[in-house]
Amino acid sequence: MINNMNKRQMLYKRIMFACIGVMISILTVGCERKNHGDADDFMVYYVNSSETGIISESYEIQADMSDLEAVVNELITMLETMPDRLQYEAPIAGDIKLINYSLKDKLLTLNFDRKYNELGRTIEILDRAAIVRTFTQLEDVEYVTFQVEGTPLTDHSGNVIGNMSADTFIYNVGKEISTYEKIELKLYFANETGTKLVPVYRSVVYNSNISMERLAAEQVISGPNTDIAFPTVNRDSKIKSVNIKDGVCYIDFDSTFLTQTQSVSAEVALYSIVNTITEFSDVNKVVLSVNGETSFTFMDFAISGPYERNLDIVE
């Protein structure tokens, strides 16, 4: 743990923010890749000057990537320093001070002074999103957690926020920040023989910052909670990004998706995702990718989207 780190005096104060109609707008999320410790093409995230979203800028880490402490300290300095472009705001700024940090088992704990609790609700979430998305690009940082003078950070309702990953902060139009809602999803899993799909309805309480398409895809990965249906994809698969454009949902997985551990056909696995996502009225087609590659081989089956709903495969 490193205590009492030197801070640069910030020259600018935050502008007043409007709480009505604010949403987390994460730019450059689409097809963004985790750098796995590579100093090239690293992104540092800032809050935009209107305090309605976060913005990223390319940054080349100067420290030796094998010296994790030096890398973290360098990124802290960047997050404390006002960018040259005045339309950006540093997320660790003004009266907010980082007392110390610790990193253990890929969990980065950031301990702020009591002034952190004086941040407005909206700007606090945006600052937190920028900080978490910056650090979780490092291979050695999977989660980030916040403390205020040694006490875990809580939300406006008094609930401990806990560990956060980059996926904690997803853009979702028209939703209030940090609220929870309940939805009934229609998910598709395999039948007993793995040759057909079986619809399963599931009620889920979810954070409204997460898009429903991502939520549904994650539910498919997690598998069914009934004995009338069976999993379709590797449960260790990770979703790297989900984006919607012109009625097409783009889902990017990590390479674990290619390792099939279930006794199902490739078509069943594919359409368990496609049919689930196209249940949403704003999605007509689905494009799958692995590490950004939209054409790949999955169980000897060549996948190259977009794919539309296929009800012929439903039992």
C-alpha cells in the first residue's frame, strides 16, 4: 500500500451539473479490447465538460509494464491531471484526494478522503465509471473497489457498492442511474438431445445501467435453472461488449466462447443467443464476434453474421 501520494493542484473547478436527464454515455465502448498489460492503445477516461458522460483518450504508458506499482501510480497521476482539452475533466480532481491504494488478487482498492462523500450523485458515478474503466484495462486489475477513509463506498440508499468491473457501467438510454428494475426474459436453451431449442421464461432484477440485450446474453451464458432445458454455451464465456445500431445487436465475446463444453449442435448454441436477443423489439439481427473478429469457426461451423431469428429450430 502506498500512502500520502503527491497530488497536482487542479487549476480548474468543476462546472455545475444538471441532474435531470443525465445518463452514463460511454464513448468508444464498441469493440473495445482489453489490453492485457500492453502499453500501446491504452485509453484514459475522463468526464466530459457537460458532465453527462465519459470520454476516452489514447495514452501510451511510460512506465515499465512489469512494474505494476509504477504503472498504477502513473495512471493515478493522469486521472488527477486536467487534460489539455478543456472539454474534459479529470475524475480525481478538486478537493477529492486519494489517500492510498492497494492491489491484491486483481482487486484494486482505492481509498479516498471524506470529501469524496460530498460529490453529487451524478458526477460521482461518472467519476467512478472513468476510474474503473481506466484501471480495468490492465491485465492485473479485474475489479476496482472504492473506500472513503477505509469504509466501503455506499450508494445513495446506503448499500455497499462493492467490486466493480468495466461492465458495471453500460450505457442505457432513458434509465435512471443506479436504479434496479425487474424484467421477465424469454431465453432459449437446448433440449435434452441438444438438437432443438426450448424457451424458458425467467424474471430478473437488474441494474438499469446494464442494457437488456447484455443482460439476456449473460443469462444465456449462465445456463438454465430448470431441468427441462440444458446449457448451450461455455459458462466461462465473457462478454466484452454489446452494441445496438440500426436494429442490429453486436455482441463480442472473449476466446473462451469458442471452447464448447456442452453436448449441443453449433446451430443450437448460435440461435440460443440470436433468438434470445431478437426477442427485444428493437433488435432484428445479431452479429457475433470473438475478440473483435466477426468471421470465425465455432464447432466446425463457420459463423459470419448477421443472423435473424430462427423459429424452425425451436422445439
